[in-house]
Amino acid sequence: MRICDPHIHMVSRVTDDYERMAVAGIEMVVEPSFWLGEPRKHVGTFLDYFDSLVHFERERAARYGIRHYCTISVNPREANNAKLAREVLKKMVPYLKDPSVVAVGEIGFDDITSPEEKIYIEQLEIAAHHKLPVLIHTPHKRKYEGTKRNIDILKKMKYDCRKVLVDHNTEETIEISLASGAWCGHTVYPVTKLSPERAATILLTHGVERMMINSSADWGPSDCLSVPKTLLELKRQGMSRRDLERLAWDNPVSFYAQSGKVAEAGKGRRQERVGES
């Protein structure tokens, strides 16, 4: 079974993880830009980070036969420094043309503040202008409130939710996320998000249409093999092979193929060579 992890932060992982992921069947990853733990204070530090995503990580993944794509944005955790965020937005636009950049993200809310909302809306407008999908972060705290506010803004803007992935869903948010018409991500991550068993229950209850699973593995206590482990749990609980394939590959690849930069959107097309764009 071919596997894509549609949300993983490989910049914080050792190279051995790429080998482990390849052995487990992961053939493609998407790495969203994210908060690195210490808030960045200069535009240049963002740009150096974006460069590492579109160059070094793509090359590092290719050594293990893994296609690496990324998404570029000002993460909600850093959107409250509005002056710096707007300077970064001006400089990040050229990166959106890179063949490895398949969406704008992560964007959305963290502390659910007015500056976060303004930067969120500006990035939605940038994504629409460049005809790119968007990856939306739902907050760790006040998750339902933040998710609903994300979706309410999309509705107010009459945004095309077919090009939206609302991520980090839990039992609390999955119904409103699905009802929005957006794609829905589920993060299997110890302590703060879902276990494989909880993710499996959500997916077996709601089905796999517009659904994805990811690891969001980063520098915290996380597991770069969360996706194959969750697929195994779903298999144990009786999910059909066809639905497993949709979750593991077809759904994430089809979503990011809306960028026009992913050659294969499901079965029946030629396999893109690693590094090809």
C-alpha cells in the first residue's frame, strides 16, 4: 500500500526517520511551515527556513525515494506580531511559485486573536490569487471555537472549501469541519491530539470521504510512523482495503494535486519520479 503523510515537520527530524518511513511504505510527504519553538524576530529567518523546505528537505527525502512537498505561510503562532508577519507575507509570495510548494499553510487561529484573524484572511486571499489550496490549523485550546471561527470566515468570504484542508480535527470538531465542505485532517500525535484508536473510531464512524490522517511529527514527543500505525489499527478493526488506500494515498494526493504541481492524483497515472516537478 502506498502511503502519504500529508502533514509532517521533517526539518525537526533526523535523517534516519526518512529511512524508517520509506521502509514503512511512505512514498510522499507534505511539510507545512510551522513555529520552531522560539518566535522568529526577523524576516530573514523566515526566508532561510522557507529555503530549507524547498531545497534541502526535498533533497534529503529524495535519497530515500520519498517525494517531498511543502506549504508556505506565516504560522498562527507567529501571526500576532502583525508588523513582522506582513513583511514576511510580501517576501513569501515568490516561494509560492516553486514546484514543491503545493499550498498555503498552516494558517488559521492559535490564541484566537484579532491579529491572527487579519493575517489568516490575508493569507486566504493570497492563496486564492495564486490558485493554491490552503491548510488550516485548528488551535490546541478552545478548539471548537477556533475551528468554527475558521469556518465562519471561509463562509463569509464565499471561499471554495474544496481547496481547504481543516487539520487537527478531533471528536469535538469533525462534524462542523465535514459540514463545511472542506477536507478534514486528523493528527495522530501523543498527548495533545489523537491516538490511533481515537482516530480509527472517528474514521469508522464518519467514513473516509474527504478524510486524511497525518503525524504532524516535529520536535515534540511525536511519531513519524503514526500514519502507517493508524492504518494498521483501521485494518484490525475491519476497514476495507479500498478505504485504507483512499486514506493512505488517494485523498491526500488528490487534495494537493489541486496545486497543479503533483503529477499523480490517484491510480491510473504515471508515477512521478522523485525530484520531478
